[in-house]
Amino acid sequence: MDNIKRFRKDMILLFFAELLWALGLAMYKSFFPIHIKELGGNDIIVGIIMSIPSFMGILAIAGGVWADFAGSKNAIIFGWAITVPAPLIWMFANSWQWMLVGQIFYALTWVCAPAIALYILDYDTTGNKMAGYTFVFSAGPIGSIIAPAIGGKVIASFGKETLYFMVFSLYLLSTVCTLLLSRQPAKDKPERIEKHKHTGFSMKNKFSNIKISLKQMSSMIILLTILVSAHNIGESFITLYAEEARNFSIEYIGVASTALYIGSTIFTFLFGKSEEKVKPHIALIAGNIIFITSVFLTTVGSSTIFSLVSAFFLRGIGRSILLFSQAILAKNITDESNKGFILSVYIAIRNIVIGLVTYPGALLYHINPVYPFYAEAIITAIWIIIVCGSKWSDSKISRYTISS
């Protein structure tokens, strides 16, 4: 019974750590590209700085190893604490170079990405771990929904320095929550290795199996990576476009960004429930049609707040598709012993490619602000045509369903 009480206490702490951190992130994220340009950064510089977190996503692999050997709590604390200096750096930044430095500090948070899941699912308790997992990861969307509108209001009324100080305070409070977590023992690697020696375990065979599994999944990994990266060609410039090309105010952009998070939350829920009615590849195609519609509203819609909010709301489906496609891949991995590693490889590849597409997006934006969004729509439309006309959708995706 004591371990259940301790588990609940730690899940509440993690929930508030996630909630406060997501609240801080969402308060400034929509306006970050605008601030970079105000400090002298051009479109290419904006693309470079905004792509850094995607490239740093590969640190998640190192974080998983760290959690196994030193315990998940250490990685979690580091992942939270390393972000605390970032908003202070941005608060006093007088050039885009300092925005870059702060972004690097922020991006190091990827180290704790696998540690959070490991901390919950490996917890020494008889309590419901999956319930705890769902509870903790519901905090992010909740914290993100209203934050952009608050951020826009704070900037308009008090300036971006006040906004970044608020973000600093939220990051600091969320880090304090992680410090109060109970420490879970690290896995005993030496004993496990010794056990494997007596059961015929072979690292050579393990790597061979991983190689075979990755080869089998390569076509799906490539196709899904192309899709989610296409959706991110203009992602770093969407708020910049709204301000520069469509002349919307910071406050309106904040409201629209809130609509984006609401859309993402709703569409994620609908994707999870879609298995009851349609096959996953049909849901994915329908989702991409909605995404193309959002691009249409973004680029040729009327210059009204309703049009802006509608475009951002529908664009939220892009974030839902990222999670949904990840679930589709996981369902197709038949190598259960290496499932987590294969999925992490996909995530690392996906993040790197998402970071890379920011550069052509920046170039296209520099030529004409509307071009990155046209590129998103064109590539997504081609993707839909390929999936509809290929055996891949029938032999792979359509055989599997996604559980909510």
C-alpha cells in the first residue's frame, strides 16, 4: 500500500512538472521566430535556430542508456534543469546569436525523453502504471492550450522580457517538482549480461536481428518520415507569415496558436478512436486532406481572425499525424525484442529530417513567404497519391489498427 501512495505522489509531481514546463514552452514558442528576426536574424537564421531541437532529438538514445545505468530520475532532473537558463538568455539577448545559445540549452532536454516513460513503467509498485503514464502525458496538451494566448497578451502589454521571465519561473518550478521525485533503482546491467551468457545470448545475433528488422521496416520508415517532414517545411515560419505577410497582431497570433493546440488535442483523440470506424490508412489520408485544407486557409484565406484561427486549428492535425504515424509503425514492428530500439531509430531519423527540411523552408520563405506552405501541400498531395496507388497501404498499414 505504501508503494502505491508513493507512486501516486510521484505521478502527481511528474504531472505538474510536465504541466508547468509545457505552459512555459507554449507561451513563447509561437513568437520565437518573430523575436529572432527582431534581433537581426534573417529567414535562414530563423530556420537554423528553429531546427536545432529536431537535430538534438538524437540525444534521446543517450538518455535511454543513461537511465538504464544511473536511474531515470537523474536523466529527468537534467532534462528539466538544463532548460532553466534558456529563457534568461533570451530575456537579455541583444542579438540572434544569443537566441541560438539559449536554443541549444533548451534542446538538451531531449536527454530525458525516454527517462520519463522508463521512470513510470519501471516503477516499483503494484499500482496501475499505465494509468499513471496516461495521466502524466495528458499534462502537456492541457498546459499548452491556453498558453499562446497568454503569451501574446503578455508581450503586447509588458514586452517579451516579461514573457521570458515568466517562462524562466515556470521552468524553475517544474524542475523543483522533479527534484522531489522518489529515486528508482537503476537496472543491474552486469547481472543481466551474466544471465544472458548462460542463456545463449549473443550480441552479434542481436545486432543481426536488428539489422534484418530495420531492413524489413525501411520502406515504411521512409514513407512516414517523408510525410511528417513535409508537414514541417513551413512550421517554423507559420507565425512569422501571419505577422509579416498577413499583418496579424501578436495577440491574434497568440489566440490562433491556442487554436492550433486545441486542434491537435481533438484530432489526436479522434485518430485514437478512428479504429472503430475506419482503417488507419484511410484515417491518415483523411487527416492529410485536412492538413492541405489548413494550408489553403493559411495562404489564400481572408484576412480575418476567424480565417486565421480556422487555419491554425486545422493545422493542429499535423502534430496529431506525427503521433498517429508513430503508432502505425509500432504496430507493424514484429520483432518484439527490439521493438523499442527500432522505434527510437525511426524517431531519431524523423527528427533529423524534420530539422533538415527547415532549411529549404527558410530558402523558400526568403524567396516568397507563401512558398514553404505550397511545398507542404504539394508533397502531402503526392504522398496521398502514392499511398492510394500502392500495395504498401494494403499489405502493411491496413492490416493493423490503432488502439486508443
